[in-house]
Amino acid sequence: MSLLELKDVSKIYGTLKALDSVSLTVDNGEWVAIMGPSGSGKSTMMNIIGCMDKPTSGQVLLDGRDIARESAKNLTRIRRDKIGLIFQQFHLVNYLTAVENVMTAQYYHSMPDEKEALEALDRVGLADRARHLPSQLSGGEQQRVCIARALINYPEIVLADEPTGNLDEANENIVLDLFRQLHRDGTTLIVVTHDPEVGEVAQRTVTLEHGVIRRDAKNERFGA
């Protein structure tokens, strides 16, 4: 069943077409890597899917609802309730501990619950680092705090922008293992990346060039 569908989506900045009549369907529980060189439209697509921007034209259906027609206020609510965001830059509050950073996402969604936040950190293997500040955590640990924060409100889609871009190989593998587990758990994952190794572990790879989808293929390990 389709959770997300883009229909003839374009985004135009002046004379630049960042996205050019893009159509894409993502099913529940699917793990999709969106790839392409700099300037291909990856970030623009992420911003539109993540309710941080609106297309110039076309439809963006999330659970059958056209979010392209929603107000900025409603987009904020949809992003809060349905989407977990993971960024290359961790965007952690430097004076809050790991568990407090996770709880910030709860604050905007419902009520902060330390027990739930601790469970989210345990899920990413950081239960023993819950009381540490970001400055006391490695880059890989900070990214795992971001993943816990993205998961705390049980989003329908986890949207990750270059989630391994600032990590060494060992921490990249830890994060990819977490994504594998999320996929096994039925989480819908959309990962924006320029790294072929990150793209190869996804269930499906969508390649953008100059705002157009040039390739959309299943990973052989998952079957055609």
C-alpha cells in the first residue's frame, strides 16, 4: 500500500527547475535511497516530502492527503505527527543531555516522557550515555541520539538527509545497521545520500539528475 506519492511535482526557483515533473511512489515499510550529484534535486525533494517546503506544481500525497495544498501551520503539524527527521548536521542542543535532546521532540508532539526517551536511546544502543552532553559524545553517538529523537513519536516516515556524511566507516556501519533493523521492524525509510555504499544497502534506489528521475531500481538483495 502506498504511503507517499508524488505526482508530476515541480519546484522552480526563478529560472531554475530544481524538480521537473517528478512522480514517485513509496510503499509502507519500504526503504528508499534517493541519490544523485550535487544540484540534482535531492535536497529539494527531501524538503518537500518532509513538509519543509511546497512544490510549485503537482501533488504530494501522504496517506492520501495532498500536503502540497496545506498551509504552513498544517505542514508543521503533519511534520510533527508523521515524519521523523535525521540530518547530517546533528542539531542537538549543546546544553541538554542525550535523553533531554530526545525529549525535545516529545515536547512538540505531546508530553515529554523520560522513560520513553530512555527506551528510545536504549534502542540505538546508548542507554549508558543518556546523561552525557553532546560534547561528551562521539559523532556516531550524536547521530544515534538524532535517530532516537526521530523515532520517539513513532513517525510514519523516517526521512534522513546524508545521515552518514559526517561519520567514519565504523560509525557509518553502526548507523546502517540501525536502519536495517528499522526496515525489519516495518519502518518506512527515505534516505537522501550521495554515498553509493549507503544507497546499495537500501531496498530501492532512486537516482536524480537535473531534477529528473533517471533510474528507479530495486536492490538485487531484496529481489526485483
